[in-house]
Amino acid sequence: MRYRFERRVMRKMGRWAAPLAAAVSLLRTGAAYGYGVELPENGTIAFGRAGAVQSTARDASGVMHNIATIGDLRGLQLSIGSNLSSFTHCFQRQGNYDTTANATVNVDGTRFDPNLMEGNSEPRYAFDSRPTAYPQICKEPGVGLAPMILGSYRLSNRITLGFGIFSPSTQGSAQNFPDTVTARDSMGNSFDAPSPARYLLFRKQLTVLYPTFGASFNVNRFLRVGAALHVGFANFQFGLHSNADRTAPQSPSSDVFIGLNATGILFGFSAGVQVMPLPNLTFGANLRYTAPVDASGEATTRFNPYGTGATPAVDGGFTIDSMRVSLPWNVRASARYHMPRAGRPQQNDGTGQYDAATDDVFDIEATFIYERTSNLSETSLRNTGSINTSLMPVPAPPELTIRSALADVIGVRIGGDYNVVPGRLAVRAGFSMESRGASPDLAQIHLPAYSGMSVHAGATYRFGRRVGVSLGFGHFFFNDNNAATAQRAVTVPSPQLDPATACATSNSIGAGGCQINRGLYTASMTSGSVALHLFF
């Protein structure tokens, strides 16, 4: 068995460059886009209002939402908290596993080897007479966190400083799908089969932190401006399978697992403005920009990851010397109506004593967002090193340029507060809608940027003058992403060629190998948020 397996690998050795190029391309594309999509919203008060917080700051989270608005905050204030999200994400791949009649399906030396199954001459999931439908695959359960520690300090009625560290709130920062699933044949018998999503990016773990420092400046009673510097740290970890044999791209015996662990520094800034033309009307806008990232790291490889017995897996790796990508920038603008409480300080009265939780009866705010997601149109990588196989090392692709088709995102967020007991108890609610950022034809499980809507609620209770606690809740309804005509293939002869055209050049690939992302993507998310507020 081992001799037969190694002979086949030797024949295919010259075709390794293209599969590795395609695999690394998938890895980096997911890295950039996955963390760039933010959901409304980090910060518990903002979360309860569905992200409608660009016009006025109620706590120190204004440092990351609109730095100009922290001029609303008195003295020294700290906010410590996190979002906690439970994200459900599933992929129902269209069609059946390729059979041995319509493609070269080879499982030699793997856990699916027919020689390991008594009475069978081929893997059960690839029987000619009873094609096995792809089972639905869902991400493993987990809780996503978006922590923050932010503060503001008013130096004078004109200058307020903002500082702290936060992590963006995303729906897919950690996603792990299994690479083996339980499938059923037409008779209802169950058995192990390779994951229908293993050639997509099925493992992802992102860690992004933004240390931040900025200031708000009171130009006059009616206008504030602000700016902040964000110096970010990011660690990207990803994993997927490629295939060493372009003529049989769904054969487990020629699978290669590729994992990426890369770290980079993100430099960016935000600039905001707050306009208060009337005592009960406020406008706000904020721009956040992040410079292109140049990261580096290591890729790990595992040749024959399903290997058993005489043909075990072989571990190796190569170096990613440079990984450069342009990240999205976004603009948010809002209008806020608030009813002042009679006899209390007002936002534009020049006294600097206004406190939205004490001095308003209620407010309602509408925020419009635009994210330049199409900035992620090109990513370049430089690599050195080789991939180990059971026979000899194979050079890693030295240079790659990855191009992606992504759409800009627009959305609206509406929310508000009602001060039940002024200065003590406030309740809030919100609603958001957002457009889709990813094309169905290029659908991926690591890009859960689906259009949809969300509903939110929350409350803040202040214990005296020094301490407050906020809670928030939100549920997100994502529209299904129906990728019925998707055309992403396992491998291509060249990273510059279209996958559909490349697949047409081979008669033995099998239909499934040329449309690995074809199917239905479904998702939903329920999130909570909690924060502690300190006033000095």
C-alpha cells in the first residue's frame, strides 16, 4: 500500500505549486476581510442602541465611536466591558460526493481506505450506485469576546482626552469547522466522510487589539472636533486543505493541510466632528482609516492529514516573509433628537455640565454607515521555504498576488435612550440593517458578511455618583446566502486563471471539485454585552 501511494505522489509532484498558491490565497483573503467586518457595536451602551452613537457620548466608549463626542463627559471616566456573542454558521453544500465513476477518487493510505473496510472495494461515501449527499456542516460552538478598557479625562471645558484599548466586534473572529463529518447513504447507514467544507477555509482564529489615544476640542458652543491614533496588533490563524493532485481534487490521499499563523502591526487614525446647532438637535460624523498592513509569519503543512498506518501524515512548513493588504475604511454620520429636561444644563449652553443620562428625558438617533470593503481587492505575499512530503521537500510558491471581488457595505442604525429615573436608570433599544459584503459566486464560510438586520435592548443603572453598570442584548437575523451558481474550485493550474475555465481542462476532476462553495449558507447570532462604568 505504501509503495502504491508513494508512486502516485511522485507522478504528481510537479503539480504542487498551483494547489499551494490557491490555498495560501484563500488563507490571506480570509484574514483581511474576516476581521474588517464589524457588527454593531462594541461598547455596551452602543450595543443596546444598535450602534447609533455618533452624535453624543454617554460613556468613555465614545473614544472609539466618535472621538469628538467625549467632550460631553465630565471629569475622569472609565468603561470596562465586553460583548459576548454566540454565532451560528452552517453550510449545506449542494449535490453529492463525487463517485469513482465520474472522478478519480483515491483514498489510499487514509482512514477512508477501502482496504480498511471489510467487504468494500471503495470508500462508502463514493459508491457508484448510491451517491452520498453532502451533509450540512456547522461551526463548532464557542463564545466570541470583544473586550475594551476605555477612559476619558476632561482637562478643561475645551479639551478632553481619550485613551484605552479595544477589540473590534465581529461575527466570525473564531470559526472552526470539523474536517471529518458523519454522512448517510441512501439506505440510511451512517459512516465517516471527509468534510464537504475542507477545501474552504474551515479554521479561523483572529486576535485584534487597538491601543488608542486621542482628544476632543471644543471650538465653540456649537462645534467640537476630535482625532485619535490607533496602533493595532493583529494575530491571524487559519487552516484549510489543498490538494497535491490537480486531476483528482477531492481525493483525501493527496490532501495537504495548510495552516497560517501571522502577526502584524496596524496603524490607523479616526477623526470626528460633533455639531450642536440647537439645544435638542445634534449631528455627528466619524472617519476611521487603517493603513495597509505588512505582516509576516509561518505556514505549517501536513501532507496526507487523513493518513493512517503505513502512510502517516508528514508535517512541515514554510515562511511567509511579507503579507501586504489594504483594509477597509469607514464613515459614519448621524442625527440625534433629544428632549432636554426643564431647568437642567443643555448640551450647547457652554457650561460644560451637561450629562445625557441626567439632563435629557429621552433621545433618538439615526446613524448611516459606509464601509469601503472593496479596498480588499488585492493582496500580495512573498514566501520562502518548502513543503515536506513522504518523499522529498517541494518549494513553496515564492510570490502570490490575490485578487478578490468584494462589495462596499452600507447600513443604517436607529436607537435611543429613555431616562426612567434621571441620573440613575436608563433603558434603551435599537435596530440595524446592513447590506451584503460578499458575492455569492465567491462565497466562503470564513466570510460571513451576509445582509440582514438586528434588534437590540439594554439598560444602565448608576449606583450613586461613582459606579454604574450597563447590560445589552442583541439578536441578528442574517439573510441566507444562496450560492447556487458558485464557481470556486479546489485547485487551479495557475492562480491567475479562472477556476471554472481551469476545471474544464480536465475530465477526471469531477463536478464537485469545480464548485466547492456551491450551496446554501445560513447564520444567526445572539449577543450580550456588559460594562462597568467608573466616575471620578
